[in-house]
Amino acid sequence: MAIENGITPNSSPTSVSSPTRITTIAEIGEHVDERITLRGWLYNLRASGKLLFPIFRDGSGTIQGVVPKAEVPERVFETLKSLTLESSLTVTGRVRADSRAPSGYELDVEDLTVIQRIPEETPYPIQLKEAGVDFLMEHRHLWIRTPRQSAILRVRATIMRAAAEFFDNRGYVRTDPPILTPNACEGTSELFEMEYFDEGKAYLTQSGQLYVEATAMALGRVYSFGPTFRAEKSKTRRHLTEFWMIEPEVTYMDLDGLMNLAECFLTHIVRRALELHAADLKIIGKDVTKLEAVIAGSAPNGCEDGREQRSGFPRLSYDQAHAMLIEAHQRGLLENAHRYGDDFGSPDETYLSSQFAKPVMVHRYPASVKAFYMQPDPLDPSKALCVDVLAPEGYGEIIGGSQRIDDFDLLRRRIEEHHLPLEAFEWYLDLRRYGSVPHSGFGMGIERCVAWICGLEHIRETIPFARTLHRIYP
């Protein structure tokens, strides 16, 4: 079928002679009172006497059609009436504004062409009724077609695009590190291991940080964006074994500068999600007023002229956060009392983050519970110049970062104290041998950010195909 300038003649024998414009449901508001063609699938069908109310989906959204028997050819009415769910089709009709419709528009159907009809003997597995999570995850390749799951994936795509554009627009250079590495950032106990030809063992990366530090020394301001892997045997709702992470690294930046950067970065992402996905967030069921509170008071354009402008994210030292947790335990709000010197567990992070409308930054943890490469606080060397950003509403950590050790002797000593193979880190030590400078960076897991922004209970819905402790299918 010939297509010129986006306009396609409808070749159906029952259609009228005027051409129709092929469009998407997301753009249908631009074509009110116009005759258009959609290409998609039948999501649902309701009949009321001589009226049919099909719901069509095309990947960009859903829209209800209206089909009066007396106003369409009999073939159209009967074909649609007997059509099975998720059969593929093209449908032509006139767009009508309707404030009662969920999308604000309806389609007065005039014609349709079935591309593939699903046989009634083998119906679509996911019907419009409650189904267990295990069943849905086994059919994840089909589950993602439902409006809510599709909406989540559209928001995810925007979050990833917004994350990259934030750094691209500020002169950062994307430098992607290897996925296969000969050593780990923080030991190999939680890494997926493999044999690498005759070179010994290799590991799927748990972070690109060490390599991004190297490119930062070459380019000044850089970031990486790619998949990372953790072989942590965790079954919590916050953990995946394969996920995506964005990691900026900046030379001549201290911890305070890093916290400003993280704050501006998250504000930008939330603003983009609100600007572009009000309808999707409504489908998902997210209370957008909670996201609006995150950006309240921030500059409309985020960081202008390279200046990081704070929007008021609260900042707590580790000691202050510990005191809050002790008080919560004493009031019966936490089952277990936090022990000073320990890292925060999921219940601790959930409580701390639930106390604030904006993400909270917890900084200067005990160095003993943090990674070997974190710079000690000069005012208290037992603390590391690090920060975890905890999302509000109880979602816990979404960003972790630090100022890096820039002294050769101290870094070498830390590698030895952590019982890491010194020879594997000689190249990393070279960054301190030759022109070392203060530098900082952080990593943000995309899936945890998606879970927070969409208000999801479990992280498995934040990625098209989740990989967890007990799931690698489909």
C-alpha cells in the first residue's frame, strides 16, 4: 500500500473514498473531527444491544471505539462483534472529543481490517481478570501489553532519556565501560563468574565506576549508562540480578558538589516524567502530587548555566539518621533497633525515606561499612565522604555515591585492607600515580527510580523482562 506524506488510501471495499491519516492513539487529540486510521490490537470488547464498544490499543495508549449497528456496514459490525481479544487489526473512524472518556476522546468506527484473528480454540492467555503474579511473570512477554505495564515501560523510557539528556546538555561525555571485567569494584562474592578463554576468570560488571574514573581523568566530566549485574541472593522487592545504571564521574568535585549534582539530576527526571506522562501515571495509579512536592521550589529549567541549584532535598548525617532510627524503635515504629556502625537495612531506609516529601540525602557513613575507594572525611577519618539518596514514600536508596580517594598510598593501603588482589588494581592505582585530582561520582539504578516515580510495590515491573534470584524465563 503506497504511503505518501503519512496519508494512506484505505483499500477496504466498504470505505468511503476520502483518504485517511495514519496516526497513533497518543496523537489522536490532534485529529478531532478528522477521519483517521489506527494500527493496533483489540484490547477489550463490550456489547450493549446494537452497540459495540471496542477498546483498541496501539502501544502508545488505548481508546474506546463506538460502533452502532445501523451506521456501519454489516460486515464491520459482525466482524468486530466476533473478534477475539488481542487480534491485530487496522481501524478507521472519526475522532470525537468526549470528556467522559478516560482519554478525552472516542473513535466513531467506520471500517476495519483484521490482520490476524486469534482462534477461539487457543484464546489469548491473559484475560481481563485477576491472575497470580507467577502466572503473569511466566507470561511477561504478553503481560507487558496491558495498559498499566505499557504505561510503566513508557515512563521508564522517558526516565532513561531524561537521565542521559541531563548530562549530555551539560557537557558530559558518555564513555561506556566494559561489561566483562577481570576484577570487581568491591570484591567478587556477589558477581557472576565465567572463564575467559586462557586468561582466567572474568566477571559480569557490578559497576562501571572504576573505568569511568579513568575516562574522567581524560575528559573531565563523563558518565556511563548500561547494564550491570549482581549475584546477590536476595529476594526482596527492591533487588534484581540484572539492571541498568547511570554513573557520572567529575574531576575537581567534592562531596557537597556531588550532592548538589544528584539533587539537580533527580529534579530534572521527575519534572520530565510529570511533563510527559500525566496520563500514564494516572493509568499506573500514581499520586502525582507526591512527585510535584519533589520539584516544588526548584528552578523551572533545572541547573542553568551549569550552576547546580538546590530545590531543598533534606540532608542528614549518618549520626542524625541513626538517632532518628533509635527514636523510631523506642516509639514502636521499627521492630529492630539500629546498631551504630552498621549500614542501614531496607526497613531502616524505608522508615527514613518515608519521613520526607523529597528525597533525603544521608551522608558520611562509617568508612568500615563502605567501599575501599571512598575518601575519608578529614574532620573525622572514621567516616567516609559518601552519600546515599533515599527516595520518599519509603522507596529507599536510589543513588549511591562518594568522593573518591585521590591519594596513592591511602588507596593502596585500602585495597590491601580489603584483601583485594593488588595486581588486578595496578591500572586503577595508575590514576593516582599520574596526575591525581579530587573527584566524585555516583550511580543511580534506573529500575529503583522507576519504581519510585511510578509508585510500584515490586521492582520486577520496572524492566521489560526481570531477572531475579529464581527467574530467568522468559
